Amino acid sequence: MKLQVPGLFRRWTVVPSGLRAQGVLAAVLVAIAGGSGGNLVVRALDELPAGAVFRTGDTVVSQEQLQQRVNLMELLYGVQQPSDPAGTDRFRRSVAKAVAVSMVVDDAARGAGIVIADKAASDQLDKIVSDNGTDRKTFVQQLGAHGLSEKDVLDEVKRQQAGARLFQQATAGVKATTDADAQHYYDANRAQMVSPEQRDLANIVVSSADQAQLVAQQARSGADFPGLAGQYSIDGSTKGNGGSLGKVAASQLDAAYAKAAFAAPPGSVFGPVQTQQGWNVGRVGAVHPGSPMSFDQVKDAVKTKLDNDAKLKVWDDFLVARIKSAKVEYAPDYLPPDPDAPPADGQ
């Protein structure tokens, strides 16, 4: 089971959904990096208990607890741990940093008097489960099969909701972008003000390369693609409508998947392509070429971008201050690069 939880995965970056990635569907675990730090106090490993990953304040997070969070991310979002040594090392340090920063934000939210009611989290979970075509009972059973509980997911929902409220509080004083600001940005970036090419895509997700090859062979041999999606796809959000992703731009897709999808001719089947969600076989429908856009067409989007950029600058400054004051102590094997820096997307 891989639940698709819109916005919740961005809890790893401690930023409400959609702000850092302008229109990009972030479907990979963010490897944390950013500006240089230097104010973090890191004690020797022998000052941390055996099996510890990091300590913040009086709280020590163990390797077992960190792995529990990783298991939750794998189940909810299909996050896959790399198998190569270098990738494993980066992943381990990135996850440690992400969890540490999430705890710093949790503490800041409590300090700001932010409390998420159990019912609010439960209602959100009901919506997530419903949107993914299952029911609460089945979902809980699936969690148990992976060593997780309903409380683990509810806690994650609460963390996301509390972080979003804290973001709103911290950025409440940011001035809104004016039309004149937006016009200036448009004039300076006119060459980029082009609607991207979009394609009507359908997709089938399966769990293995061999099964993906079988599905691709059947699709290329003329089998009904929607029928194959209904039969094979493990993507509960699309299998019921023939695997349709609708009209999408390359920026909305995983990079490897986008490369294959936008290189294939209309009407063709492409793949298999491996992504975080599994092995994908896609089909291209109609192609919609890009075209220049007027200021009126993009004004609202430009203003939203500039507003978000300004808020993120304030938020990052807010985070840096909290991270430095927390003085997180990492075990050497988990020490991330630039541990005092705010989380950054796509690194």
C-alpha cells in the first residue's frame, strides 16, 4: 500500500504544501542542505547513549525510532531507501536532519500555543483514506502489517497541521505583492512567461520490473490501456479512471518519468520507468504545445510566487534561529552537512 497524501509529505521540509516547489509535485524525499552553519554544538559519540541518532534538549532519538519514521514515509509516500553505500549515507543523514528539524518546529508550535485537536487530525485522515479509495478499517490493518499504528499516522497529520499554522503565524507580517511588483517581475522574466507543453497521459503503476514489462508488452500489442490499469495498477487514485493523469506538464512529474513521457510520440506507450512509487508504464494521448502568456494571464501566479518567496525568506530565518538555539547533537554517522541550515527542496 502506498497512500497518496497531498501536502503531507512536505512535512519533511517543514513548509506547507506547494510553497517551495512552484507547481512541482514533490515525490522524492528531500535531502537536506543549504547555507553554512557552524553554531551547532556536536558532542562526541560517547556522550550520546548507544544506538542514538541525535539529541535535542532532553530528548534522544534512537535508531529504532528513526527507522519507525522512515517506515511511515515508505508506507505513506513510497519513499525508497537507496541501496548503494553513498546513497544510503546521504539518506541516513538527510532523514536524521529532517526528523530533528520537525521536532524543533513541533517545539516552536507548542511554544506558540498551537494545539491540533484529535478530531481535526482524525477528520483529515478520513479524507486522506477516502481520497485513496480505501476505508479506515482496511487502512489500519495495512498499517499493522507494516509495524505501524493509526496513532503514528495521526501524529504525522498533527505535525503537518501544526507546522502549517506556525508558518502562517511566522509569516503573517509579510506584505502582499502589488500589481506593480508583479509587472516588474514579468518584464524582467518575459522569456520564461510561456505556458509549457502539456500532454494527456495515462499511467499504470506496478511493484516489479517484470510485471511492468508484461504490462508494457500487452499495451503495445493493442490491449485496452484503461482495462490494464484497472487490472494491474496499484495507484488507487488513478486506476479507477483508466490510469488517467489528465493534462500535465513535465514539471509536474518525476524527472525520469517526464523525460520518457515527453519524448514519446502521441498515441504511444512508454516505459517501464522506475520512480519512488514503483514501476510505471504510460501512454501519451493528445499533445498541447506551449505558447507565450500575457501579463494578465500570469499576474495572479506571479503575485503568488513573489508572496511565497517573501514568506519563505521569513520562514527560513525563523527556522535558522530555532535550529541554532536547539543545539541538536548528532551521532557522527548521522551528522548532516550544514546542520544549522533550513531545509531546502530538491537537494
